[in-house]
Amino acid sequence: MNAYNLAGLDLDGNSDPYTVVVFGDKKYIRNKKGNKSTRSPTFNEYYEFETSFPGPSTISIKVMDYDTIGADDLIGGTTIDIESRFFNK
């Protein structure tokens, strides 16, 4: 997973991006300090989930900016409804 031309939320005009993926009651945070001062990070991550319908059906993906002081900032994100994608062509 890569990102290109993200918003620069740090004083130097870049960000320290990492991903947060939420599926059901599981939350995955990886590589929180891996991408330093960049607007085009390479995350090199993959996620695998097992589910059945009815059950958890939305995956939320957020890209966050790591901050040493204060709360981390949201750069952007999306939500995918896998149930809708499974039943609709």
C-alpha cells in the first residue's frame, strides 16, 4: 500500500504517516514511526480478515500523522462496505 502527495501537516511541510485499519472489534496500527518526514510513503502492509454474513462488514482505513507532542493528526481515510461489494457486481 502506497500513498502519494499527502497533506503536509508538520512544520517542515511533510508528515510522518502511518495507517490505522479497523474491522469489527479489531484495530490494527502498523509502522507508526516508520515513515519519517514524507508526503509519499510506502507502507508495505497487507491485511487479511475472515468474516461471515451477517457480521462485521465495514473496513475503516485511516492515514494518520504521527506527532511526538500532542495528539496525532488525521490526514485522510475511507470506509469500505465489504458486504455491499460482495453482493453487488
